[in-house]
Amino acid sequence: MRPHLAITMGDPAGVGPEIIVKACERLRPRLEAGELRLLVIGSCPALRAACEQLGVGTEIPEVAEGADWPALACLQAAPEGEPILPGVLSAEGGRFAYVAIERGVRLAQGGRVQGIVTAPLNKEALNKAGHHYAGHTEMLADLTGVKGSVMMLAHGNMRVSHVSTHVALEDVPKRLTPERLRLVIDLTHEALRDLGVERARIAVAALNPHAGEGGLFGRQDIDISQPTIERACADGLDVVGPVPGDTVFVKLRAGQYDAVIAMYHDQGHIPVKLLGFNVDPATGRWEALSGVNVTLGLPIIRTSVDHGTAFDIAGKGIANELSLIEAIELAEQLAAARLARA
């Protein structure tokens, strides 16, 4: 059985409709061959407008939730309200983004789809709509009743999980507990197994400079991370650290590890995005965005693009679909592994 994946549009005012249409066009041979099945959830009018603007030949028919779906279709997330304009932040855009995720989760929990791939939403628009979440990860955890989800970024062999994400830096040390770190280690190991890595080598990044320098720069790495790593190794896992943050990602890129566990948002995001953004030196603009965001620890599979709504270029036909295609392919791989275990 090939997995059926849902793609949630995110905020229709962003680049979501455009990158979905472009991705489906590039994936059309696989869709027509029955190798891939996708259900877009969001604003079908926004999707049709993107198709017309881009002049693509891929047809994405609108379907009902209870119907039999073709290999590629669109499900209207909610009735259309006030017009949502490209590049314009609005509560209506946030409402659509939320309802699309809510329906996608329900379909995944009911077994109609085997994974969700999310296009970007705008956090301010989401909160304007009355949905007070820091982002997709927190929303999905709430909708699925999970308290211990983990964000992993992936770009090639750069796989980085996070102990904490959307919190102030002053709160990061409080988030580093033995229980949280062990959860991140275990979920990262499980994800690597599903990605085909049989003997996963995981490095834990240090919280403090030089891993605390023997306690001169803080004791969290010594008192919390090191004992937790030792217990994971005693349980048969291949975990090293804490490794100073200024060298751990170089070693990851060199293939010495299969994944790194970062302590906080920017520690993990900067190295992945630095490599994932392809910048044109002549113009200073990025031409392509590569990388995938995966939420670990959910009862459903969720991957996402590793970029935002890009309101500044929305509706201009210049957004790049590479990250979305990578997110679809990774969701396929994870869903296939889960189906094989079922």
C-alpha cells in the first residue's frame, strides 16, 4: 500500500498555493503513474488562482471529505470568508491555516491519510484568528494530545533535533532536564531508524561554551546532559557528548554523526539553514530553499517546509518549491516505514 499524504496549504496569503502547484507539476509523472497520492487541504479557489497564474497543466479537482479521491485532489478546508490577498496578513488567513491543519489531523487519525505535509503559516495571523500557538509544532501537539513532541530539521545528512524551540533564551536552561533530553534522544533514534539508519550515531550539543569548561561556564552539561548520555549508552544507544556547539555541526556535516541534538532554536536552525539556502552572489537573493521540518513524537507523521510564508514574494510566481518536494518525499519514507511495521 502506498501512503496517501495530505498537504495543508498554510496561510493562503503566503507562498503556499504557489509552491503546492509547482510541486504537483514537477511530481506529475509520479502522480499519473499512481506512485504518489496527494490531497491538498486549504482554499481551493486560491489553488485554482495559482494554477491560472502559473499556467500549469496539472488538474487539481475539488473533492468532498467522504468521497473516493483521485491521486491528486483539493479539499476545501472551510467556507470562504473575506477575500485573502497575496502578501496581506489577515485573521482570515490564520483561520484557514488552522482549519486546514485541524482537518488534516482528523483525516490522519482516522486513517484516510498516512501523513501530513504542511506549507507555511504566519504566527501573527494565526494568533489574530484566535489560535494562540507559537507555531505548527505546538498546534499539532495540542490537536493530537501529545505533550512531548520534538522538532527535527533535515537537510541531506544534516539532521538536527531540538530540546527547546520557541522559548526565550533565558528559559532554555530550565527546559534541559534529564527526562526531556532522553525523550529527544529516543525519538531521534526512532526517526533515524525509519529513515533507514540502522546504527544511529547521535551527538548531543553542549548548552554552554566549551561544554561548561569544567563548570566555569555553567554546570548543565556536566550535571544533566552527561549523565543522561551515559544512561542512553548503557541502554545500547550510540550517543556522544556533550560536544561543544562550535564544532558539533562541522562533525555532523563530515559524517561523523547521523544526527545532532541541539539545545535551543537558533543553535540548531542556523547551521541547517545556512547550508539549505542557495544564495545568488550577484543579487544577494536566495534562489532555492532546501530542508525539511519534521515533528517527532506525534501519533501521526508530519513534515513541513523549512521556510515561512514569504509574504514579500507571495503571488509573484517566483517562490521555490524544492523544500516542499523534499518534505513530501520524507513524509513518504516515514509513512512507508510505519506501514511496514503495522
